[in-house]
Amino acid sequence: MTLDDLGYDIELEKHRKGQNLDVFEVGRIISEHKERYVVKTDKGEYDGEIIGNIRFTAHHRSDFPAVGDWVAISEYDNDKVLIHSVFPRKTIIERQAVGKQGEKQIIATNIDYAFIVQAVDRDFNINRIERYLTICHTSKVSPIIVLNKTDLITDNELSILVNKVQERVKKVPIIPISNESQKGLIKLKESIEKGKTYCLLGSSGVGKSTLLNNLSGRELMKTNRISTSTNKGRHVTSHRELIILENGGILIDNPGMREVGIADSKEGLEITFNEIIEISKDCKFKDCRHTTEVDCAVLKAVENGIIDKSSYENFLKMEREKEHFESTIAEKRKKDKEFGKMIKNYKRNNDKKY
């Protein structure tokens, strides 16, 4: 095992030397759970903890290490290391943090490709695929759609589903597979490149853990069945983990996500819904919101069947989420600024008394 096998490249080495970090060893975060880390190096795996300076200078949760990060480390025990610095991230896949307005949650970093896994048997949902695509496009990560559990439907039914996806999603590879029959797995494995990092995105119960086991050829993750009472997937993976595959690919498994909140995803929305964005250039008003405006080219395209109505509605919903997220951020910044002024005035008045 070498650092190159983990995805280390010349740009990371340039940063290491440029920041005088070459006095430290280098590792990659392969597991993280509540600020407990496992760091993999060319020598082995170590339990890692961050130094106090990282903790005290952090302004956001994103300032802490995440799965996929490259870090500068020093060994202080046989199987323990201190994390001194996080290297710049090439890509960051993130979503709006669940239950926390105006905050983002990192899913994984330094990802090259994302497998968007969707089961075809139960809650097949193209709207959800578009959400994951938007997250990928925002992060500049190349998406690949994986339609799983194809053994549970007929070839004709699968063909209809694939056509439905292709009608709304352009220029994104679609690979149908079955974890049970192994059909399609060879094609999926052939799409994985040595030294490139992939992550699995999808809801609970779509078969991500079983897929990881099949891709690795080992029983790495526990698997579970769909709940018969709710028809929902039970959470099996509870934290993120990075695994090196036999063919040299690097794969990150993630917990199932029932909520995929959109954050500041302007560019991602524009790529995912490129057809809507292009048609909107013909709207009468530059600030057209494509809802009730006069001479809205988008509304006309929906009426004429040029734009899929469900895709249009999904676009509006995610656009509202993005705007809400941005307004929440702006409000937080305003409050922080006002609070800072209050503290400053308090200190100034206190100094005058003495």
C-alpha cells in the first residue's frame, strides 16, 4: 500500500512542501464518527485526534477533518496519531444539515465520481435523483446513476424506467444492476478507475452496503432488509468509511439519507436543469421566477410539453430551498455583525469608565 494507492498526487505534495508540512507524515481520513477518526497511511491505520489549535480556530464544522480528507499527522503512540492540518479539498460533497437552518453538512471530500444508487422496486423517484445530481454538480463531482434491484422487475419495466430517467436527465451514465443476480456488476466495476475516489449516495434500503460488499468481494458492511411495516430502509451504515477496492478504486460508503437538503447550489441547479435555464433566457423579464409572470418562456414550454412538468416543479422546489438557505445565512451574518458591534461598544464604554 502506497500513498498513491490512496489517491495522493503531485498537487497535494506541492501543498505539503509549500506549507512546511513535510516534517509531518501524510494520511487520509478513512472513517469519522463524532470527531473520532481513523487515518490510513502507507504504513497502516491509526486512531487520530485533532490538535487543540484546529479545534479552537475552527469557525464552522467544515473546518474539522472529514472522510476523504488528506491530513498532516504525527505519531504519538503505537496506533495513535495527532492531526495537525487538513490539506485543501479538491471537491466537497455537502448538503443542508438536517435540523440546522443555514448550516451545511459535509458528506465526503476529494471525490471524483459519485454513484447515485436508486432502487427500482419501491420508492423509485426521479425527483430524488435530480437532487443528488444537483449536489454532485455543485461539488464538481461526476455522477453515475446506478439503478439497483433490477431482478425484481421485468426487462420491459426496466426499459421504461431507464427511458423516464433519460428523458429528464441528460448526459449522465445509467448502469442498471442487481446485487442478487450480479447482473450489471461487471459493467459497474469496469467504470471504476484505479486511484480515483468514488462515493455511494442514496436513501436507506437501496442496497448500498450490499453493493459495497459485491464491489469489494468481501463482507465489509452489515446488510439488512426493508422494514415490512414502513417499506423504508433501515439504517445499516451509521458513519462514513473509505475502502480500497481490489481493482485499485477508492470507495466511500455513506449512511442512507432520507433528507437531501439543498444549500447554496446555484451552479448545481443550473447544470441539472440546464434545459430550463436555457429556455428561461427567452423570458420577457430577466428576474422572471417562472410561476405567474407574463410571457414566461418556461411556463410556455411546460404547457407545450417541451419541459417535463414534474422536473419543472422539482426545480422550483429546490430553487426555493436554495433561496431560503441563502437568506438564513444572510440573516445569521447580520446578527453576528450586530452582536460584534454591541460587544465592541460595550468594551469601549467600559474603558471610558476606567
